[in-house]
Amino acid sequence: MFSKGRSDLRTIIDDMMAYKALGLFLLSEVGHGLDIANLRTTATLLPGGGFELHTTSSLAAKYMPPTVPVLGKPAFGIVWAKLIINDEGISARVLPRRNGSSPLNHAITTFHRVRLPPSALLGELDNSVDVRLSLWRVGVGAISLSAIAITCLKVASSTVYRYSLRRHVGVPRPVPIISFRTQQIPIFTAVAQAHVLEALLKTCTHNFMDDSTGFQTRHAVATIFKAMVVEPALRTHYDLSVRCGAQGLFDYNQVISFFSNMRGISIAEGDVLVLCIRLASELLLGRYSIPETLNSNSLLAKHESAVFNKYTAMVEDHGHRGDHYRSFILPQSQTIIESIGHRMAYDAAVAQGVPQALIDIYECYAIKRDVGWYIEAGVLTQDQVASMEDRAMKAAFPHMSQWVDGMGVSDYLKAPILSEDRWDKFVDSLPSIGVEEKGSTSAVYQARL
């Protein structure tokens, strides 16, 4: 957006595109988050030209972007600051490691009256550019960063599925735990989510890159995609870890660690709930719209239409600035966006030929997210929902190994619980306390950390 005609930026951009340098976006502040209207970092225009970049207080420190150079790579960043006209040194402190995740070197970054040349300003000194357009890359991040959730779902569901095939219980004829419906539902649902959401990713990416589509609609698509992948990723990784028993507590099995990582992604590039509040409000006010369904008779399309019509009528009756709106509509913003997203995911899966059994499993998952509406509207009963899920699980069972292998993540599965051989090698690699005497008939006490 600002790089055209800036040959001085070409080398930096090329290095970042080739991963020779780190590119950062310093917007959020300790005391203000993404509230750009109240940012306190300042860039003061100096009489002789150039700018002075300054962190005015501890609350104005830039928060989270990993500004500390690592792996021998320099770090460059776009710093958001309030421009002051007419009216030294950079410090980066590495934050403590985020609990239970594989983090970046998140930092708190401050500027003490740093002198910058005139070329440091991206854009012009006037107000000719809408500040919201300057944030266009957040939409790119909302899609690209959230897409990691799909890979995480693939790896976690593949790991737990294969573990459930080899783990047997019962006597005198042990059976694999995958034969139990309580194991099938979370695992098969995760596999279905991975396939369906990957179809949604392709659709949303196509829509976002369509220059003929309005800017606001493209960012709406990005918000919907993020809302659709973050929530199931958080819920599903927790459910999968539980179905592994004690093994699900440890990072080395590649399940619970994804849950922690997804918590970070749900906040990065815009908190999901905040994004949904803004988008739901603009859609209910009719400022722009989302492409309509191609499957108007589907259950998810009927749900979307009913939810949207309900809250649109509320806005028409009570307005969008009073207590009624704050009390009864804002808290349902994410539900409104999810209703649109579930329908879009269903449409994408149908259009791209995702196996019907997986679509049916995803549909059941989406229905259960707001099952009260289906019952209240007389569309389904609880027993009918249970029967739908039962049919979908039975139809999927014979093909699940094929669909799990088809996700293409086998080379990235590292969990020790995948096989007995892996588990034995893992145990042998652990530091040992005690003495192991092979072949000894005496009692040997040994522990491994």
C-alpha cells in the first residue's frame, strides 16, 4: 500500500519475503490493545525534517510483537504512532514464555525519543488515507494465521485416531477403544472439521483475493473464517486430549500443546469476539452483505436466515445504540457470525466434493452449537439430532482410515503414543534415576523422569 515509489524499501521487503529478515507490525500497546484511537506512542515532526518516535508512558509500550532479533536475522517493523505536527533509543524486553505453548520471543518494545529520517513515514502527512485502510494486512493475517488451526486439527486428530486403534481394553477379547462411540464422536468430528474447514479456507481465500469485491466484504470474509476455525480448534483439541487420558496432558503427544497455541492465535490479528461484534453490527445495519447460500434448503442455511432475521428485527425496533442493543444483541455477536460461517463452510464442502459422511458429521456439530433454536423452531428434536449423528458416524467408520491418511500429515506426526516402538524408544530416551540391571533376578528400583 505504501511501498509504491519507495525504492529505498525494496531491499528490506525482498529480505523479509525471502525470510532473511523478520517483518513485524507494532500496533497493540500494553494499556490500549488495538484501540487505535487511543494509542499513546507518538511520532513528532521535527522542525528540520524527520521525526522523533517516543513511548510516552509504560502503558504505551508496544506489546507482543517479537522485536528481538533471533537466528541471526534482523528485525524490521511498521510502528503505529500518533503523528504530532507543530507542537534515544529502542528498548525490547523479552516477555516470559507463554504457558504450554511453542511461542515466539514476544517482547515489550519502547522508544525513547528516537530520531528518524523523513523517509521513515509511510504515506503522507495529510489525512487523505482512511486509517482503516492502513490496517488491511490484519485481514490477511486473520486468514493466514488462523489457517494454522486446520493443520493442527489434522495432526491432533490423526494422532488420537491412530492411538485409539492400537489402544485396547477389555477381557477376554480386548477391543480397540476406537470402537466406542465416546471415542468416535470427538475424533471423527475433528477429522470432519479439518476437511470442511479446508474447503472453507479455499473459498474464503478466493473471495478475499477478488479485487472486484468490496474492501469491507473481503475483511468480513476474513473475520468469518477466523471465527469458524478458532472456536472448534480450541474446543476440539481439549476434547481430543481428554480422550487420550493421562497421555493427553503432555506436550510431546502433539495435542494439548495445540490448544495453548490456538489461544494465542485467537487473539493475534484481532480478538475473535471483538471482530465478531464489529462485523455483526455492520451486517445487521445493512452496510454491506455476505454472498448468499447456494443451498437454501440446508438446515444450516435455515438457521442462518432465522438468526439473522431475528436480530435484524431487534435492531429495527430498538436501534443500535441503546441498552437493549448492548444487553441482548452484542452478547450474541459471535453466535450471529458463527451461524453465517457454518453455512458458508457447509456450502464450500458441498461445492468442493468433501465426502458426504464428513459433511454430515460437521453439520451435526454445527447444529449442536445452537441446538436450542432447532428444537424451539420445531425443525428437529433432540432424538432426531442424535439419530443424525449416529447415521453419520456409522457411515464414516469404514472410511475413516482412508480420510485420516488423506489429510497428508503422516510425516509430521511425532507423538510417542502412535506405536509401541515409538513409545519404547521414547521411554529409553528419558533420564533415568536408579540402576537398570538387565537379566538380574534381584529386585531393581528404577524411575524415569
